[in-house]
Amino acid sequence: MSTKAAMSAFLMTEVSKSNIKVDTFKAKQITFGVMTIFAYLGLIMYVGRDPHNFLPTFQGNASFWAEISGLTGVFVVMSTIVQTYLIAFKRTKEGRKGYVMEFPYFSVPSDTFCPTYRTNYYMGLVALSIASFLLSVGFVNKFFVVQSLLVLENAASTAFIANGVTLAFGLFAACFIVVIGLYTIDEQPQRFYHQVGVLGGFGGLAVYIALVYTTYTVGGLNQYLVDQSFSHSNAWLVVFAVIAFGICDFMTTRKEGGKLIVRSSKINYMWWVGFTVSELFFILVTLTQIGLIMPGELATMS
């Protein structure tokens, strides 16, 4: 065999290996997507069988839309985050330009949406836009459910005002969630707008949770909670996550601004681990509270 023929055969073999790697990654993505769909359908079938479950029971129009939108929103966000993590870490390992995933310094969900105008950027933007819409649907229907119970209890006008303010904060937070996906965190000024989106989005959701339970208390609706201790316990987990994230964020920020990374310091490393873990924990418990618990926690939703 000539040198030219040998070289040609070698190049064809390498191209074939490259195609196999790409096809394998695509196959994993497709497999994960199919598994997510089946898990989603399976969960709906499971929770739909128990009329006393915290998850969707589909009793009444307002209850149905609040519960199904919450459940769908959680699955959209969580499945997309897993996908963007897979893509970002894989392309960082391949040395792709703009990808800098590194645990724990660059490994929060916001990092997985970088760089701008790449596959994971559009995945995050689309997913958060859909989640924003679904949350808005859930908040509006939750408002009408609570409103009907306030009328039933002949509650004071303060309770009705509190319910309206709660809805306003929920819709406010939902709008800012889109900003999180629209602007990436890897460079200025996009980083600033992204941080505003996080503060307004997830910070607004935390305030929304607090306002919901304030409305219950003012309107005398705690008696309608299926399991008051369970609902309140997860809400306190959200508070704990916010405090933990705030402390870790403070300890990993320079006095003059910007993030503090000292690779030679084990203490700094552990603060960064805490920062990443607390943010992921906050996202998880907040989505659980907003999307899975609160839409169906009132026993007489209609």
C-alpha cells in the first residue's frame, strides 16, 4: 500500500471515530429526552390516582391548571438544566471556545448557559421562557383558588389585598426569569443583567412563597392545608437555602467587586463548594415548593 493510500485510510478511520463519538452523544441526548417524557407521564399517572396527594389531583378547573402548569414547569427547568450541564462539561473537556466549566468555581446552572448564542444558550432561554409562562398560568389560577376560599371564609379586605399583591409578585418574578436566560453570566454588561434577572426571578419567587403563607394566615386559610407542617417545612428549607447562598456568595466575592477565586486556598475552595451546592439546593426546593407543593396543598381547591 502506498503512503498516500495509507494516509487516506488513516484519515477515514479518524473521521469515522469522530462521527461515532458525535452520534453517541446525540444518542445520549435523545435517550435522556425520551426518559424524561416517560418519567413525566408516569408521575402524572401515579399522582393522579390519589385524591389526597400534594401533587396534581386535577380537581376543578383552576386547580387543574395550577397543578399541571406547576408540574410541567418543574420538569422543563430541571431536565433542561441536566442537559445543559452535560453539554457544557463535555464541550469544556473538548476545549471548545467559550466553555469554562470547572467545579466548584464555574459550575452553577448559569455557567451552563454560556457562551452566548450556542446550543446550551438557546436551550436555557427557551426553557426559562416556557417556565415563565407556565408559572404565570399557575400563579393566576392559584390566585382564583385562594380568592374563592377567602370569599367562603368571609375574610377581611386585608386578605384580598394580600392575595392580589401575592399575584403581582409572582408575575413580577416570572418575567425576570426570562432575563436569566436572555443574558449570560460570562461577560459584562450581560453579567449584570443576568444577576438582576436572578435577583428579580428567584428572589421574587422566595418573596412570593412568603406572601402566599401570609395570605393564608391573614385570611384564615391554614385550616385548608392538607398537611400544614409539610408545606411550612419545605418553605423553611427555602429560607435556609437563601441564607446559606447569601453567606457563601459574600465569602466568595471581593470587597471591590467580582468573584474571589484562590485556587491554593482550601477554605476558599470549600466556600465555592458551598456556593454551588446552596444555589442548586435553592433552585430545587424553590421549584418543589412553587411547582409541586403549593398548587395542590389546599384541600378544597376548586
